[in-house]
Amino acid sequence: MERFTEEIRARFLKVSPAAIGHQISNGFMDAEIKPVTDEMKVAGPAYTVRLTERDSSALYYALQKAPEGSVIVIDRAGDHTFACVGEFLAEMAKGCGMAGIVVDGPATDKLALKKSGFPVFCTGFSPVTSMVTGTSGEVEVDIQCGGAVVRTGDIILGDADGVIVVPEDFMPYLEEAEVKEAGEIQRREELRRGMIYRRREDFDAVRFFEYGVNEAIARVKQDECGYDKEQ
């Protein structure tokens, strides 16, 4: 797999998860996982954490051990009550050189997180928090976050629309997304100049639904009849 460099990160940050999402059939996190503010965007290799209780000690361990530029991805094992990410945890992650945090549970300190600008993605907010008890937790294990399987090193891409896990061979997906984004820039310019956008260039919906369906069904029936006769 090609190494994830800062140049590649910059390229990922210029494309939307949707530009890659339409290319893949899995790796989508639940729609509830969204950035604290719409402007936040994150791209980088995952460093996985599983917190199965109210104890968040493994998260603090992860911040000390994850390579700079990592996205801390947290599996809360179904808990939606206790927030494990808040203002000062985010500041610590920023200080440790992390690219962002994604958690399939709530955060806290919503207003402070908005002001900080550090990318935090969560399912919502809670006034009750986790504690550091040193009784549980795992890092660098395969996890589920928002219904998507995440392994340490997987590429995470998220913006206001949500978060996806990019397939391991990420370059073809990135390059296709860049082509798609360039085409959309051109189309927006054409619309600005007065173009009326009525149909897709790559699919004739009218022909398919009004002319193609019945013919296709007739051909299938004919083929099936022919098959039956041969039997």
C-alpha cells in the first residue's frame, strides 16, 4: 500500500467523502456521526481505540502512542451516554499532533469544541463524561465505529456529510474522486453562466424507462422460453 504522506493528506482534504463514497459498497459510518461544525474536515490514517466501560484511560494512552497525523477512531461499544471527548481532550490531541477524532458516541463541551476548530466527529453531546480508572480499554485492535469496521492504518475521510473508511488501495479512489471533483467545478461554472441542467450525460433515464424496460423484459422472456425448449 502506498504511504500516506502529507501531500496525499492535502489531496484528500480537497475532495469530499461523497466523491469516494459513490465508488464503494461498504465502509460507511452511521449518518449520526457528524463534525462538531460543518467546516471541520478530517483525513488521515486511523489509530483505533475501544472503550467498553466508562473508563477512558486507553484513549489517553492512544494519544501518547499514535503517530502524528493519526485520526483517533473510538469504538464506544454501544454506549451513548458518557462522553469521552471534550474540550481538553481535544486540546491534548491537537498538542500530540493528531489530525482529528471520530467517536461513535457523544462528546461534551460543545461550544468550546466549536471554538477550537480541532476536527471532532461524534453522534451528539452529553453532560456526563467518562472517567480515568485504568480498568479497561484496548488500542490498535479491529473495531466497529458507526457500523464500519476500522483497523489501525485505514484511511479515514470525513466532512459535514459524514465519515467513510477508504479502501486500503486508496490511490485509485482518490484519483477518481479528483476527476469527479474537477468535473463538478466545471459544471458549476456552466450553471453560473446560465446552463439548464436537465439530464445526465451518462444515462438516458427517459429512454430506459419509456423504451428500454419492456424491450428488455421481452428479450428475457424470449431467452427463457428458448432455454425451456432446449430442456
